[in-house]
Amino acid sequence: MSEAMQIATTNDAAILVEGNLLACGAGMSAQNRHDVKNAFHFATLVADSKFDAEKQSREWYNQFIDVMRDIGFTIPRRSFELNTSAELSVTVGAVAIRTIGAVGNALLGGTKLGELAKSAFDALVTVKSDAKIIDHKRSNKARGMVGMAACIETANNDVVMVVNCIQASAPQLDSDILGIQWKLDKTQYYAGTAVLILNNVVYDHARASVENKLGVRTVENVLQYDI
């Protein structure tokens, strides 16, 4: 690893990856952030190529998680369950943020992951003038699987990610961000949640293959903003 890639990142970042929102915390090494973004992108593309996220959400989610495992992430926890919103009006984004926060708190004993997910969500909701964001929202508008993830590097240099995917109807409003402001309104919905921990030794062997397969796609449909 080059010296530059060992330097810790100084800002939290919100990253849109193929229609899914990935939040990466400050303090991650540049290499780890680069690897997480590429792994997330690669797994999303593989899942998209095999399954329709709207009609085959469980299969899509399982494929995504399996690819992440195969390229170097351990999966100590994963689930895909039918849930019912008990609230009169709650958005998909709020449910995802709350889930990530609860899992992160149980896993790490703190609120960092939930706060990180909320900051990423809030940053993208307030972006109104960037043409790339507008085009990105439009091109991903038909997706039925809304995905959010938050990732940090711990004091022990473990890279921990919590992923939450919700099968949701495509957004009806042009101002909506990928459907995450869609209201559940006591509707039943399917949600997948997983904890992923990066095994750098395994990913070191997969890195070149992942980057070669992504090729120019590494910069397509991936938009990053500091938060």
C-alpha cells in the first residue's frame, strides 16, 4: 500500500453507488475507503445483473451479501424479514437510519453509524442544484430495492459496515431521493440487514480482479460528497 493510501481520511462522505447510499466515516484509511466503495459497487452490479431488485428483492439481497463475502467480508449477522410499520407515517429513509443506528449501537456500543447514515441522508436530500445528482436520481428512479449502508474504521483498524435494504415502491415524486422519502404508512415491507467486517488479507487477493471488472464503471454511477 502506498503512503498516500495509508493516510486517514478527514471527512465523512456520502456516496451514491448505483442507486444505493453508502456513508463512510472520517478516520478510515484512503485504501479502506477505496476498497469498500469498489466492493460495494461490484457487489451491486453483480446482484443487478442476476436479479430484478423490485420483483426479486430477497434473491437480490442474498446475491449482494454473498458477493461481499466472497471478495473478503465476513458476515457475522444477516437477515431478511417481513416487517410492519406501526407508525402512521414513516419514511423508508427513517426506517433504514434507525435500523443502522440500532445495529451499530449493539455492535459497537455507540451511535456513530446511525449518525453517519443520517448525515449522509440529510446531505443528499438537500442537494438541489447539482445536475449529476438530478440525473442520478432520474436514472435510478425505477429501482424497487432501497439500500443504505454506513461504514467506519474502529480504533482497532477493523472496517465495519452495516447494510440495510428495504423493498419499497418506486418513488412517485421527482424530488424524492431514490425512494427513501417514500412513506410506509403501516404497510408491510421486507427488510434485509447485515453486518459486514472487512478481511483485508482476503480482499488483498480480490482487489485487482474487482477493479479490473469494474474498469471504467468505477467512476460511472458513483457520486461522492463530503458531509
